[in-house]
Amino acid sequence: MIRLEKRPQPSQAWSLATPLVAVLATMIFGGLLFAILGKPPVEAIRTIFWEPLFGEFSFYYRPQLLVKGAPLVLIAIGLSLGFRAGVWNIGAEGQYIMGAIFGAGAGLAFYPMEAVYIFPIMVIAGAFGGWIWAMIPAVLRTRFGTNEILVSLMLVYVAEQFLASVSLGLLKNPEGFGFPGSRNLQSYPSAFNAELIEGSGMHWGVVAAFIAVIFAYVLLRKHMLGFHIRLTGEAPRAAKFAGVNPTRLVLFCLGTSGALAGLAGMFEVSGPAGQISIDFNVGYGFTAIIVAFLGRLHPVGIMLAGGLMALTYIGGEIAQSNLGLPAAAIQVFQGMLLFFLLALDLLTNFRIALRKPEAV
Amino acid sequence: MKLTNLLTSAAVALGLASGAHAADTKVGFVYVGPVGDGGWTYEHDKGRQAVEAHFGDAVETVYVESVPEGPDAERVMTQMALEGADLIFTTSFGYMDPTINVAKKFPNVKFEHATGYKTAENVSVYSARFYEGRAVQGTIAGHMTDSNVIGYIGSYPIPEVIRGINSAYIHAKKVNPDVEFKIVWAYTWFDPAKEADAAKVLIEQGADVILQHTDSTAPQAAAQNAGNVITFGQASDMSEYGPKPRVSSIIDDWAPYYITRTQAVIDGSWATSNTWDGIGAGMVGIGEISSAVPADVKEAALAMKAALADGSYHAFTGPITKQDGSVWLAEGETADDGTLAGMNFYVEGIEGDIPQ
């Protein structure tokens, strides 16, 4: 008889091994899925994981991994702080949108003036936009005890309405023949978040993502606040006795994750996307939740998970185009990854016992 | 070496090496929705299949579906160009700037952008005069409504959609002066749940005709459940919902255009162009008018279709007044393409504001 036994201590080894086993299981079952669809499974898996990194055109795809992964990592780092402390910001997508609107709005306010201080102002405005949007669920929770999961999620839809509104009105390109969407910031040098080295994919958003990883690592390892965050998540009662101020912690966690999501939106709109448009947001804020958990809420893990996620996106597109795999199959593949990770997580806290239960 | 050069040389190298491949010409398609949406993307994919069928082994086609508008689209196009595509069709308005960006990096690859307005040395634009179909649709709708309330599901308030609303309204009004339009903006091209909700709201408000500018069949299903409501297939025939609620449809037929343009690339005669074809050229088709429509109404609709096809009638013929009361077109005057392309106003009689 197979039974699950609770481990006295969470297994360190399994905690590290589960992401790898999950990826492996995804490859096996994903391959099976592709085979059922009549596509060569090994070729498909190879295309998804190998082609972007070492294939013929990797000189183009490698930088693209940074471009695709950076916003995911930046947002996921912020979310992970809250998730560790039991503060559930599900609305990073909305904060991402607001950061983009604030950032682009600040930049376009100066158009067509050229000055070195415009971009830094946009960065601050973007972070502020995300922060203020996250402060709504934060204040409502600390003041009135509302559920931040619901409030932050609902605010995503409010932000989407704002996005549509500014695309059609306030930020609409006056030279756009009545079509919705702002001016393209890529053709406004002072506001353009260009690649720092051409062809490298490195734009300021990628730099910010790396800095965020380092800061989060130091915060969680060396700083009292980081200790409080971990303590609150792992042992709320102990945290109370240790003098953790829950209100401050909620404000900090939501504020930081909001500001980072806002920054991600701002770097995206001023760089790769170029313009505010009705469909500007493509789900980074939600995917980042997966990235945060895939990375075990650990800064370095999140960085790797962001890279892995970006790989499945880009590799998935190549597989679609080269092998004719349907987009839905790629999405199922990504879903499998999270499913296996969460399912295998069980092994960290439980062990599978094969012996019979002892007679009483 | 700059990336641009690198990309170009890679593309050239591939172009030279393409003799090794089975097919000499590779055509890429970038889709905004899934190929199974039953509407917009479905019809573009039918066009792709027509290209495959027409050229056989001489042409290879590739596609990527459900590509978000923005940097993702740019990456997908770049990837296709790198993999040796000679011609790439980008089939959504939001792909406009990405198409222009990628086209700059690949001067030897031809691009065709649907429904946009930015052209370049190697970028053409093409669209269909869907508003001609809306004129036929409006004629049927005006005759068929009993409640005199016609519901309209808009996608985004862009000129193409506003043109459709105006054209349908003008022609419904022409046959039924009491007609009233209720418009709901779904802010999506394809989202069955949202579209179904929009249809339900409109039906609750008394609409017994639902016109849609979104791509899924969800509004058709909602109308079927509601009972005495009629609809029109959008982008695709959607004949599975006939003879009622679906009484007719506007069908986008991209196949002839895609075949012509692919042939032009093969011949080396491809040149930048701005194509805007309607019923006459066959780019806009009117799906079979079902048995639920009385014979005299069907006749009127077909007469309208014939007049639009042979050019004897323009869907925007004066006198037409704008919503704000100012005169747009004088008696007998027809709209110029420039105004139509950027249309951002309602005609007189439509209530509500275009979202700003």
C-alpha cells in the first residue's frame, strides 16, 4: 500500500530537485502530447529547448530571451517578497499597465523636447504608477481588512479600462489618423529605452531585473526586514512576538511588488513595445506568478525560472512556425510545467511509504 | 557588426541556400487569434491553405497563431524572416509598427500588413471594404427588426469598425426610419465569453438583431438561445447557425489576393501597393441569405449587393450628416477613401459617443 508520510523536516534535497524533475516530467508528457498530435516529439522538445539557445539563429534568440524574461523576473521578484510573507498580490498585471501608462505619459508630456532627464523621470513615474495601484489593495487591507487577492485582481480589469481609455483619448497619437495608440516612443530618442549595446537585448529593464535579483537576495539574507518577511510567512505567531508590524509589512510587500511591476511596464512600453495601445498588456503580470513559484520564491531561482519561461515562449513560437504545432499545445505544455512543479512539491514535505500501515 | 547587418546577411545567406529546400518560395502568416476561431483568423488561414493548394510543392507556408500585438509579433516575424520566408502576411491592425520595424531589417523579404496604413519599399497594405457588406447587412436588418432595436457588438473604436457601424446604420435607416442602434464595445477581437455577454446585454435591451464586429460564434449561440433574434456571420460564413439566427454573413475572402501576391513574389514583380477591395473584386463576400428572410427583403439585399459590386452605388452617398449636425456629404456626393480610412465620427441618428 502506498502512503504519504509527513517528513519531520522539509527535505532540502527534494526542494532543489523538484524543479528539475518537473521540467523532466513536462518534457516526457509534453513529448507524449506532441506525439499524439502527430508531431515528432523529440524534434519538438529539441526545438523548444535547444533551438533558441544553440540553434542556427541563436544570435537573435538569445538576446530575445533577455527581452522576454526581464519583465517576468522583475515582476516575480516583487511578488515573491509578498508571497513569502503571505501577502498575495495577484494584480501585478494591473500595476504593470499603470506603470506603463504613467511612464509613457510622463515621457510624452515632454514631447518633442529632447533632454537627458526625461528618461529618469519616466522611470520614477513608472514605478510610482505601479506603486500607487498596489497601494489601493494595501491600504484597503490594512485599514478595512479586505482581501488583497480579490482587490488586486479586480484592479487589473480597471487598469485595462484605463489603458483602453488613454489609448483612445489622452495619449492617442495626434498623427495616427484616428487610430488608437500613442506615439511610438522608439522614435522619440529621449524617451526610448534602447538596447545599451545593439544586438545584445540588454535594455534598462534587463539591468533593473538583475539589480532587483541582487537586492532581493541581500534583503532576504542579510536584512532585518527580510528576516521579518520570512518569519511572517513561516511562523506568523512567532513573528508577532518578534515585534513584526503587520501593517508595515503589507504596505512594504505590496508597494515593492507594485513598484517593480510598474517599472517592468514602463521599460516595456518605452522599449520593446514602443507604444501604449489597447492590447499593450500580454499577461506578464500573471505569468510572473508562475515564475515566482517555479523559482521557489528565491531570487536566484526566479531568475532561472524567468529564463526558462522565456525559453518555452520563444521555443514554442519556433515550434509553431517550423513544425506546425498549434499554439494551444504550447500553452498546455507551459501549464504542465506548473502542474508538475506544484504536484511534486508534495515530496518536499511528504515521503512516499510503500510498507503496510502497522497494526494498532 | 550591427545586428541589422547580421540579420540581413543571415537572410541573404538563407536566400542563396534556399535552392536546397524542397519549396522555392516560403510564405509566412502571423495570426492574432487561433486558426479555429471560426472568423477572422479562420478565413486568413483558409487563404493560406488556398495558397498551398494552388502552388503545391512550389510554395511552403508557415504560420504562428494567437500572437499578441507588440514585441511578440516582432519576434515572430523576425523568426520567420530568419527561417527564410520570402513573403510574410501580418494579419492584424496592431502588427503595423512591428511589421515596419522588421521590414527595415530584412529589405529582401516582402511584407503585407492587413488593415493598416503604413507602407514601405517592402511593405504593402491590404484591406477589404467590409463596409459594403455592412450596407447589405443593414438593409436586411432594417427590414427584419420588429423591435426596431439593433444591437451592435463593436471590437475596438477604430475607423474600420466605425465605418461598419455607420454603413449598417445608414442602410437600416433607409428602409426603416424608426430603427435605433445600441452599441457595446467589447475591446477584443476574439473572446467568446465577453462576446456572449455583450450579445445577452443587447438582447435584454430589446435588440432582435445582433450585428458583430468580433470574430467568434459566441453571439450566434447567445442569439440562438434567446430565440427570436437574428444575427449575421462575421468574417466567416458561420452557416452552422443558419437558417436562423444567422440569416446571412459577411465573408472575407483573402485567397485570391494571397495567391496573386505570392505569384508576384515568384515572378519577381512584387511591388508596394495599397489594396482596398470590396464586393466587386470578390474580397468581400455575402453569405447565402437564408430562408428565414422574406423573398422581397432578400431581393432588396441582393439588389444592393449588385449595385455595390458594379460600382453604380457607393455605400456612403450623400446627403449624409454627421452626428454633430454638420454636413459631411452633400446630395449625390460620395465619400473619398481618405476620409473613410480615418473615419472617427458617427453619422446623424446614432446615439452615444465613440469612446475616447
